[in-house]
Amino acid sequence: MNNFPENLGSSKISGIRLKLRRALWGLVLVLVLLPYSTFPGQAEAPVLNPVIPSQPFLETQLKKTHPRLLVTADDFARVKKLIRENNLARQWYDKLRQEAQKILGELPCRYRTTGSEGVILEASRTVLRRVYLLAFLQRLEGGNRYAHRLWQELDAAARFPDWHPDHFLDTAEMTHAFAIAYDWLYDTWSPEQRAVLVQAIRDKGLKPGLTAYQGTEKFGWWVKSPYNWNQVCNGGLGLGALAVVEACPDLAAQVLQGAVRSLPRALAKFAPDGGSYEGPLYWGYATFYTTLFLAGLETALGRDFGLAEAPGYEATGYFPLYMTGPRDRTFNYADADDLIYWTSQMFWLSRRFQQPVFAWYARRITKVHPLDLLWFETRSLSPREAGLPLDRYFRGIEVVTFRTSWDDPQAIFVGFKAGDNRAGHSHLDLGSFVLEAQGVRWALDLGGDDYNLPGYFDRNRWDYYRLRAEGHNTLVLNPGSGPDQDPEASAAIFRFRSGPDLSLAIADLTPAYARQATRVWRGLSLVNRRQVLIQDEIQAEKPVEVLWALHTAAEIRLGPYKRTASLSLGGARLAARILTPPEAVFKLLSARPGPLSPHPLGQAENRGVSKLTIHVQEVQSLRLAVELTPLTAEPQTDLLEKRVTPLAQW
């Protein structure tokens, strides 16, 4: 209180003290509750309230010359110099050029629908890739062969009857393609060609987009969605509007205003730590389009209206870093394989938020896109050089990863999740984990199945093995034909610790199994950076049947008493051992539905994958602990024999 002015009356001082006391208590509550504030099922992060660009602002602040989307003419000049002086950049350029040479001899895309929804997304993405490659090389090399071939592509796509707004990703990606082609090669096209491009963007992209923002069409559901469709559709439409502001100012302004209003719904999901409910694959897709829109706003208008300041977005580049293992395979939860396909945004995020470690990731993981060269950052730091911790807990999405090294390709890497079964592309996988060591993914996630399977995204979703709990490295209680976790459940990691001798996370999975048990906890620990312990504790009012599983591509041999198992693959070995209860044994199964589970036709057969299981019946109180030890040439010590303690004591 010594900082208060001395001439304040005593009543005023008392009032100020009371207000200060309340403020301090409020701060304490915030600090106490902050780690839990974005747990699934609890309060969402507040949605950003950005400044909405007015039409007069757009008309006065818009950069009048082209290119003005994502890059400037100076960036193309800089890339020419970069290719001459940087070996990596030159390798990437050569790779892009080889791909472009093949495109020169290929036919333009046709309006061809695929899948159960009759989408043209494949065509939209093919056109988009060809636009970036051919427009990029046209800017760098000149001549007319790239522009000539690109015009064939654009003219064909402009003649499509529509860009399939019923599946609006198709429309958004095609609008994105035409926006880049129009802007980057504006001076190359004739007035007649520019008119064709503007008309296509306006009629097949922006007009359907405006009806989506106005809520007059069912295909506009994504406007209020917090997941990747929101970011992709807003990003594609936003670039289209920025490209043609002069030609259709009213329409472009309304679309941009709609995008700026809608995008914060998805940006709110990045709070507080930048993680993605939809996993690394859809993180890449979504942030690529978010970054395109932010970058386009900056280059075309000089500001992003505060969108980049959304809580958590400045940290989102850490998410793929921590989700990627020593051999560049990701913890691929949700509908995903274990690769990253969109990384150019990491260069932009590196520059925008002054994080050279993001550029390191982009240089290491990239699939090579023209934006990788246009946004290339020469300054990069590895995670070790940047001093990043080995372990990280992403709050809100409730995902943890542990590792033993940033540099060693043989390092141990563990991913463990709780999270929200209601999230976009989610599986019934609360409590699942992956484990990698010695360059082998010992415990793997099978990823998604064929999106065209009947009812994959609605009524039949929980019939497919890969999406059910039985298809993941988690628990099933009382197996049957229905969903084997509550599809509405969300689960929190309520304890996390990172240390040189012991790192751990404990998840309360009770909501996923509330119909079968009164308490279900799963703890996962990395002990002395050498061994992994998975420990489950279950309490139930009535006896339950418990199935524990680990999916692997390794060869499995069970020990004499079936309480140990030896996994081997490519010369590497992993030992599995049941520590408790004494009656539990391992069993080897195929990665297929159980006898009581649904067996829908057409789902993946999971060839080459085995399932190490433990089956415990008629239990009301269970502590199940399994030790996983990567075997090396060094003498192994029994580190965990005395560490089977209740999770409450971890």
C-alpha cells in the first residue's frame, strides 16, 4: 500500500484496499484455474473480436499493383538470388522445376466428381498445385511456355459448371488457385484473360461464399464451425476477394468482412498453447490456409486486423515440432496418417513471431512448395539449440509428448492423449498412446479409414474398427456392439511432470467409461529416459471386463508364462512386461474387430499389424501396470520393479 498517494482520505483508502484485495483474489483464481480453463467440456477460450474492414478502408488501403497476395515482386527477385547462393534452395528449385516440366505435357483437369459426396476436391487441388508451380516459374524464368500451359488449366476450370459449393472445400481451394494465378501473373494476362479469371472468381467463388456468410445455404455450415473447414474456406475466399477488389468492390468487401468475422471461431481453438484437436495432419491443412489469409491481408492491405493476435496462435508452430518423432513420423491421432503435408506456413510463423526453430522444422520436413522458397528463412535453430524442453503438455487438446533427445534418430518418443471425442475428425481414442524407439514405431496409431465408407462421418462412424477404442492403444470396458467409449466424452490430463529422471502424465478417463466404471485413470511415465510405464486404475460398482491393447507392426513372441513379450523389427527389440496384477497375461490377436463388435464391409484390413492384448474379467478394482523397455546393447537394469505405486502418489 506504500505506493498510494498520502492525501487520499481513509474511506477512499479502505475502498481502494477492498478493490485491490478483490482484484488480487481474482488474479489468484485466474492463476489457479488457468491450466484447466480450456479442458474439453469446460469453458471455451473467448472468441477474438477483430476490427472489421470497411469498404472505404479496402479501397483506400489496397495495394494497387500486383503481385499483392502473399508476396511482392521483390520476393521473386530475392528468390533468384537465394537459388544462386543457397544449396538447399537450389535443390528445392530443381525439384519444383522437374515437377513443372511434367505438368507441361499433361492435360488440364476435367470436372470429375469422386467419392460418395461427388466432390471435385481432387481437381481443385490439382489446379492449385499447378497454379503455384507454373506461376512461380513463369515469374522466375519468363518466356511463355509456363503461362501458356497455365492458361489451358485455368480456362478449363473456368468453364466448369460450378466449383461444387455443396462441398465448399472444393470451391475454396479453386478460388484460392484462381486468385494466385490472377494476381501473380496479372501483367502476363491479356485484358480478356483477366476478365475470364475475375468472372470465375466472382461467380463460382465469391457469390456462393457470400450466401454462406449470409446463412442462406446449408453448405455454409462451416462459417460457424471451429475446425479446419472454417480456416480453409475463409482463407480461400479471402484471397479471392483480395485479388478482385477493384473489379467487384461491394462483393469483395462483404466476403472479406464475412471471413474476418468467421475466422476467430476457429482461431479460438488454438488457445492456450497452440495445439490442434484435429491432430497434426489437419493442423497443417488449417494453419496453412489461416496463414495464407493473414499473409494476404498483410501484403494487400498492410494489416491483419488483429487476427494473428488470437491467443495461442503465436505458439502454434510448437505443435508440429512436439508431435513429430525422431524419424519425422507424427503422433497421428484423428483421421490421419503419420506425415505432415503442409509446412510452408512454418516459415511465415517463424518470421512473424520471431521463432527460428519454426524455420528449422520447415527446412527439415517440407514437401517443397513454391512458398517454401518465397518465404524461406535463412536463420534457423534446432530445438536443442533453441533450448526447448524435451517434453510438452498442450492444454485444452489434452495431449502430451515425451522424448529422450531432439537430435538422436534412435531416441524414445511417446505421445499420449486424453481430449475430446466430439472434436472434428476425432476417434474414440481417449487414453491412447504411441511409442517410438530405435527408429521403430512400436505402438502405432492406425489412422483413419476410407472417408467414402457408408456413414463414415455420421451414423456409422463408431462401427469402424480404426475409429473405435478397440482400434487404438487404450482400454475397452465390457466390449459390445455399441461405441466402446462415450462419443460425447471429454477427458483431462490432470497431472503433468517433466524431469530428467521422471516425466509423467495422468488422465482421468472416467467420462469415456462412465457407464461401466466410477473411476478410470491412466498414467504414462518415462522413467530415467529409458523405460515407459503405462498404468491403469479402474473402480466399478459392478464387475467389469477389461481389454488393454497395443497395436504394432513388430513380430511378437510371448514369454513362457505370457507375462512378458518380446517385440522385434528390423534388428531392434522391445520388451513388454506386466508388473501387476499377478494373474494378468498377454495374448496376441489380429488388428480386427472383436467377436461382439460391428464388422462392416469395406473397412481396412490392417494387414501386417498385430495386437498385443491383456484381458481381465470380472473385476471391480484393478491396477494394471505394463512396462515397455527398448533393448540396447547396454546392460538392462530393472528400473520399475518398485515403482508400481497408486497413481494418486505419482
